[in-house]
Amino acid sequence: MKKKSILCFGDSNTWGFVPGKFNPDTLYMERYPKEIRWPGVMEKKLCHKYFIIEEGLNGRTTNVEYPDLEGRSGVSYILPCLYSHSPLDIIILQLGVNDLKNIFNRTIDEIANGIKEIIDIIQGTLYGPDMQSAPDILLASPPPLVHEEYIDADKKLIFKGGLKISLKFADYFSHIAKRKGCHYIDLSKIVEYSAIDGLHLDEKGHKIVGNVLADKIHNIFKID
């Protein structure tokens, strides 16, 4: 049986950013090893029947670019990414937290529209398993911020006011999934970010997310 190909398209929580291990003076950061990151946990649980592709990027947004960083918008990268890894059976889409940064001054409606734009791009491709239709999408609603005390390289609080908006993720994203015909999971019901920085999964969190997403994928494809 041909393996199902799963693309994990997300931000620093897909990349495996270790909470509290960022130094704003030196820009030093740490990344969890593959077997601890949630895509690796998911891959281990799903065994040999699935091929997992990690596409996590620190700072990735839905559809907005930073003034001083290139290639962080999900919209700008998703199409060549799909082409590069095609054929694909399903995309696990987990974005939205970085859109909360003060630099963007975004509303929940703007963030939701960014997610919809990425979904529209995916659903308009022919990069599914038969290379004649689009891959499926599993939209994962991120947990809300735990607090707003994260400090960036300029030693500034960059998520001020973001917690209140992040509490609306599940409501908005669930409606998007229903309207767009996507599979859906609300991660806020199963996991919280680390209190160390308020927006990144710790090792326990990665394990929880990886196992729950593995169960969700198994229920979607039902491969014994």
C-alpha cells in the first residue's frame, strides 16, 4: 500500500521552538529534536503507513509579510511548497498566532481571512494524491496565548492585546472549516502553551498534540 503523504504547514510550534530558549541579545534559540516535535510524535504513532513532511517556520503568518523579513507569509509560500512535495493526501494547517503581533494590528476577521486565503489556494491546486485534484485539509485551531509577556529581539512586548483575540480562534476557525469543507480540530481543548513564554508548546505539549493529531489522521483515512 502506498503511504499517505501528510504536509504539516505551520509556524514555530511546528518547527519545534523551545519555550524560554530565545536570547534577544544573541538571537540564540533552541529547537526540539525531531522525535519530540509533534510531527515526529505523530509519525511514530502512525508507523510506516504515512509519510510526514515538516514545514514549520518561525514567525510564519497567514497572509501578511513583515517589513524586515521575507517569506514569512503562508500565502506567499504555500503554492511552491505544495508543488515541491506533491502528490499530497492532506495538509495539516496550523497558523494564526503570529498574526497577533502588534506590528500587524490585525483583527480576528483579518486573521480568519488569511486562513481562508491559504485554504482557497490549496483547494485550487491539482497537487492531491491523483495529481488531478486538491489534497484534503485538516485545519487546527491554535490554543490561545497564555499571557502577553513574550519579548522579541528588540526587547519589546509584541503580543499586547493578543490574548483576547486568540480566545476567538476556535469559534472563527471552526466556521471556516465547515464552510470550506475541511477537517477540523480545536487544539485549545486538549493543550495549553508553556507558561514560560506564553505561546510555545513544551515537550509535554508536543506529545499531546502529536498523539491527538495522529488519532485524527487515522480516523480520516482509516488505514489498519
